[in-house]
Amino acid sequence: MEKSTELDSQESQQEPEDTCSQSTELIDKIEHELVENPVVLERLLDRPQVMAMVSRTAFRGPLPPPAMLREYNDIVPGAAERILERSEKEQAHRHRVTEKSVDGAIRKDRRGQWMAYSITLIILAIATVFALKGQTVFAGTLITVDLIGLASVFAIGRISKSSSDTED
């Protein structure tokens, strides 16, 4: 009796290996047949039973479609709510980043305008002092260079902004 039990246990240990190797052989045969005859694959995919097994779902955007949210909720209770919260937080974050970058650009532009204004006033004051001392040519040259420098800075700034806008 003991020998038959040993044989049974050995057979049961070999069965999974045999089944696995048979499955692998069957899979290889099916793959080979499908590669050789793509029409067979097309006919299989047209069958409703196969279509139910093989499906593909894709979506674009921050949120999955409602049906998928329901499926997430079925798997993990409250998952849909967590996904919505995550999306809302991400959107709020994007808005804050955009707002900060716009505010920073505005502050930078204002700072540049105040600096240009201050430099212009200082140069005008210096030019006035030189003009009052009788050096009108130097005062005129100083004012001309200042105006040309300011105009070129503003022109270069506008040209570089317009070229960067067209690249985006």
C-alpha cells in the first residue's frame, strides 16, 4: 500500500510540470499559426466572445471617464473621490505656479522700468550740471547716448519677447 501512495504522490508532482509543458507547447503552436495566418487572428477578433476578452481602454486628460471611476470605486471604496481630490489639487498647484510666474514677470518689468527711469533722471541731472557749467556739447552727448541706450534696450527687449513668443 505504501508503494502505491508513493507512486501517486510522484505522479501528482509530475502533473503540473506536464500540464505546464503542454500549455507551453499549445501556446507556441497557436502563436505560430497566428503568425503564419493573420486572417485567423482577424476572424477570432471579430467574434464577440474574443472581443469581450480582448479590450483596450484609453483616455486623455486629468480624469478617467466615469465608468472607469466606478470600477476604481468597486475595487477600492473611495478611490474615485481620492482621484478627484488629487486632480483638484494638481489643478490648484498648476494655477498657483502660473500665477507666481506671471506675477514675477510683472514685478521684473516694473523693476526694469523704475531702474530706467532712475538712470534717466540721474543722467539728466548730471547733463544739466554740465550744461550750466558751459559744457553743452558734453551735456548733449550724455543725453543723446542715454536716450539711444534706453531706446535700444526697449527695442531689443521687445524683439526678443516677440521671437520667444513665436517659438512657443
